[in-house]
Amino acid sequence: MKVTDHIKKAKGKTLFSFELIPPQKGRSIQELYDNIDPLMEFDPPFIDVTTSREEFIYIDRDGLLDKKLTRMRPGTVGICASITHKYNVDTIPHVLCGGFTKEETEYLLVDCHYLGIDNIMALRGDAMKEEKYFTPTKGGHGYANELVTQIVNMNKGQFLHEVVETDNKSNFCIGVAGYPEKHIEAPSMDSDIRRLKEKVDAGADYVVTQMFFDNQRYFKFLEKAKDAGIDVPIIPGIKPVAVQKHLQLLPQVFKLDMPDELVKAIEKCKNNKEVREVGIEFAIQQSKELMEYGVPVLHYYSMGKSDNIKKIASAIF
């Protein structure tokens, strides 16, 4: 079922969903199942599975470093298929511009269609670790709205090099990212809203936001989006703080602000166990306010761990 259909079916009730990161190659998928199991009691209608782009590694060959391109966390589509089969829940693979040619993207979308996957999260993706700025892959897309257009065209039976007349066309529901505190590369909030409008105009069906800790930023973001003519569901993304270093890491990487009350509470913690509890309690209060506001879904960034998400969901749902 499409994400938008799940939202309509809920008739105003706030739904619970979460996002997973694939295990590194060589690790067991059972680790993923062990973290999904405790969250299934909250009836998530869908689960997101991220895609990691390629990165360079250096292999020592007789004293000389050999630079190789690899993916440390492959298997997003396979994991989605496994989760759907095991839990009978919709899964949403993340599809990136970065690291993929248009042809590779088409093959991936065809596989998703074969597997009965109804939803796709279309993202530009980040720059490679060695790059300061995002560089499009040769033969790939440079912007998420271009990726959205490719998916929409495939839904119409229009592939990259041919039009296929068939009654078995894909019908993907397309999600895109939104940024309550603007994308780190956007020169202004208004310009970022225009980029979001371009993605929606291209055919995006819903938006999931980057994490934020100040709900007022989300509420203002909704107002700006509405004023710009964006009328698709905008799902808030929530990440509970889990370790002390998040105080520096999250603002640095995602260019976001953290409320001073949260900062002070974390600074008082003696260890990461206490930080985790502070993060849980803050996320509970944040979630309650968002639920009272009437958000369609509360979407949690689990980072592959479920104990704190379970505590939050137990207090909310």
C-alpha cells in the first residue's frame, strides 16, 4: 500500500514509522531483525531502509596503498524484500542520485516493481566522504527532482530508451526530503522551499523531514510550504539524542539548532547512559506535541538500534 493511502486510511490518527540502516557487508541480517522485533507491536505501516553510496577504501599491497571504490552497506532492496516477507509490512527503499547512473536506477526500480514495493524515497544523497561538495555521478542525476521525474516517467511506462505498452506499469508513491532548518547547501530558507516545490511539482507524493529538535521550526516550515503551494503530507523526522558527542556532531553535520534546555540537560549527564535517557524523555515530549498538532506520521531515525525508540513509542502509541 502507498504511504499516502496509509495516511488516508488512518483518518487523522498519527501513525508510527521508523528508518533502518542496512548492516555492513559480512554481517547478519538477524541483527536487523533483532531491532525490528521490539517495534512491531506499534504496528508501523511502513519501514524505511537507507541506501549508502560508494566510498573509497585503501588496501595495502606490499607497502603501496591501492585505492578502491566499494559500498560498505549494500543490499537495500534485498533487505526491503526480506522485511516485507517476514513482517508483512510495507518497506521503502531509499534511491539516490549520487553513486548511480540513470540506467542503474532504472534497473533498481524495475526490481522494486517486480517485488511489489509500492513506495520509493527519492534523494539526491550526500557528497562522497572525500568531496567537499556533491558531484553528480557520470550518467546520473544531479538533483532529486530529476530522479522524481524518472520514477514518474516509469510509472507511465516511459523507460530511459523506450516506451513500453503494458497493463503492468509501476505505480510508485514517491517520497522526498524536506529541511525545517534548510538544506546545508541552500543559500536561504526561501530558496530551499522553492527546491522542495520543484520536487513536488515533478511528482513527489509526500515529504519526510530531516531531524529537528525544535518543533517551532517544523511548524514554521509547514507554513512556508503551504504558502508556496505545497499540499502533500509532510512527515516529521525525529532522532533521539543517544550519546554526548551528538551535541557537537549533529549541529555540525546537519546544520541544525538544539534547544538550550536539551543542551543543558545533556551537559549535566555523567555518562552516555544518562544522555540516552535524556534523549528519550525529550523525544517523548517532542512527539506528544507533534501528535497534538495532528501530524500524519511520527517517523523515527533509529540508526539500527531500537531500545530507545521502543521506550518513546511505548509512551506515545
